[in-house]
Amino acid sequence: LLFTDCYQVPYLVADTLGSGKQIQGELFEVDPGTLEKLDELEGVASGRYAREEIQVTTSEGKGLTAFLYLMKNAVPDLDKRDFIPEYTKEINQRWVPPEDRDPSRKQPWGGFE
């Protein structure tokens, strides 16, 4: 399940609700060094996200193995979130950089409300 917080930061969480929602994304082929940098960016070592291997189907119908970063922290009131099928360019244009976010809005699960 994919949703954003009040600063348009995207979060991907496991579908514990059993809603079976699909998401769309982009596939990139990266070398091991870049994958290591992505792990660092996503906070894998600190336990914020886990990199998981999944099976995906491209828009051309081709099946591939890919990685995704799944948030490990439990998000409260998951059933009340507005889920999105894709993090679009329009959503990203409303993204707020970390230095412009109000730290008092930070939640224990890691996002902002």
C-alpha cells in the first residue's frame, strides 16, 4: 500500500488490510554500488525500510524480479489512509524538503501529520 504524508513524502507499507491494491512504479537496473547507496538512503541498516525482492509485471506483460523498499514501522490507523496507486510527478511537485518540515509534526512511525 502506498500513501503520502502531509509533506508528500511517499511510504510503501505491507498490505495488512488485505485490500490487494496494486501500485505502479519505475524499474531501474543498478549496479551493486548504487544498490548499496539506495539501501543507505532508505535507511535499511537502521531498520526504517527493508529491501524486499518481488515479482513484477511490466506494462508489456513481461515478468521480472525486482526490489522494493517496504517500511518496517507499524503505521497507526492504516485503514484511514488515502492510498494512491502511483507516486506521480504532480504529487512530487508538492514534496517538501526536509529542512522545510515542521519537526513537531513528526510521528513515532517516522512520517509527518
